[in-house]
Amino acid sequence: MKRTVSSFKEAKQKGQRLTMLTAYDYSMAKLIDEAGIDGILVGDSLGMVALGYENTLSVTVDDMVHHIKAVARGAKNALIVGDMPFLSYHISIEESIKNAGRLIQEGGCHAVKLEGGIEVLDKVKAIIKAQIPVMGHIGLTPQSVNMLGGFKVQGKTKESIKKLIDDAKYLEDAGVFAIVLEAVPDEVAKLITESISIPTIGIGAGKYCDGQILVVNDMLGLFSDFVPKFVKKYRNLGDEIKGAIKEYIEEVRRGDFPEDSHSFKIDKDIVEEIKR
Ligand code: KIV
Ligand code: NA
């Protein structure tokens, strides 16, 4: 069944938990989609996971478009959300709409995600007015890593908790269809989830959110540069892959691969004739 921003909102009303994962390429998007996920985020985490940067700040709109295109070709049913990268929605309303439009028009995602609350409200409203659905993202917002002084849990003081709840309400009023809550205490996520009628999608935000999201490379054990506490490794595919590659290297060196079954054959007579 095709997921839409409306089905996301309805899920909360029906008390159905939403599932999301990130993806950055065609093959992974296809696997995730076929497994029955509700939503795929082409996150700017691709900067770390797919491009090897230290953080998300170097990711460009062109990078996002490139990867969103691949994911959009692989996913048939999931709602595809594309991250707006650093500085693509900070300069002006005009640029924000143009960049959001590129992710939709060139990339082929269904919605965009922006980090921040009240600070980005004018941009959020303008993008929604341009008929582009927006997902919010508050709590730990990795594009602000240099302002936050690192990747730290947010919402630990009374003032910051109040600000998170206010931000969530402002975003809901602005018309966003869902909000990612990243790295906040579970009870804070509960307060936020209970104070808005659109779904909260948690990552490191505990069990009271309306849905969950993880970086797919983290949960599959494909990325080990940095694994946050909130990640559950469902598989250790990194080790699986290394094992398979070592086997390949050994077999090639020993002459055990390729076998006849992997080889193309022609008539022996022709070979003999050429040798003559
Ligand atoms: O870029 C990303 O992967 C994200 C999720 C962690 C929410 O923003
Ligand atoms: Na992101």
C-alpha cells in the first residue's frame, strides 16, 4: 500500500506505530521498501555514511538530489522524505522554496525535512505554501553541531524542554505532517508526543514516540566509525561482508573461483582449430 503524508497522520489517530529507515541508494531502498517500511528518509547522514565526511555540513543540494533520485527509483510504496542540507534553507525564503522544489522535482521525493523549530518557521511555512509537505526535526539537530558543542542529548533542562514542546507546537501549527525527535530523554519525547496531533518519529527518543527511525547502515552493522547508544544493531552485516570478501580473495588466489559453472563455453573443436 502506498504511504502518504495523510496516511502518516492517520496512523497516529489509529494508534499504529510508524516505521522509518534511511537509505541512500537504489538497492537498499528497494530492499527496505519490499520489507514493508512506512517511510524512507534520504538523510543528510549520507555525508557520513555514504560519502565519508565527518559530519553533515558538507552535504550539498546536488548531493541530495543525486541520492534521492536513486532511492526514488528503488522504493514503490514507502513515503520518501529528502533532507534539506545545511544552508539550503537558511539564507532566504526564496532559496528555501527553490531548494525544496529541487528535491521534489529533480530528486523525486514526496516531502522534505528541515532541522529546527521557531528559527526556521518562516521557511517551513513558505515551503508548505508551495505545496511541498514538510517534516520537522528537533532535539539534537546535527547541522547545528558547532553551536551545540557536539552530538549531545538535548532537552535536559526545564527551559530547553519547554522550548522543545513550543517548537513542536509551532511546527504543527505551521502545517508539518510529522516531527523527528532526535536524542531527547524518553519522558521529554512523551510530553512532546502528547502535546501534538501529528506523529513524532523518534531516534534516540525512547518508546513513547509515534514511530521510530534509524540510520540503516547503523542498524545493519554496516557503519562502525561512530555508533550512538540509541542504535540497536539488528545484524552485523559488516562482518558478514568482510567474511565473504576474504573468502573471495582466498578462492581467487587458490584458483578455486571461478568454477566451470561460472564460465562461458564454446565448442572444443573451434578451440582446437585455432590452436592449429
Ligand atoms: O540524516 C539523517 O539520517 C536524519 C535521521 C537520523 C533522522 O536526519
Ligand atoms: Na539529517
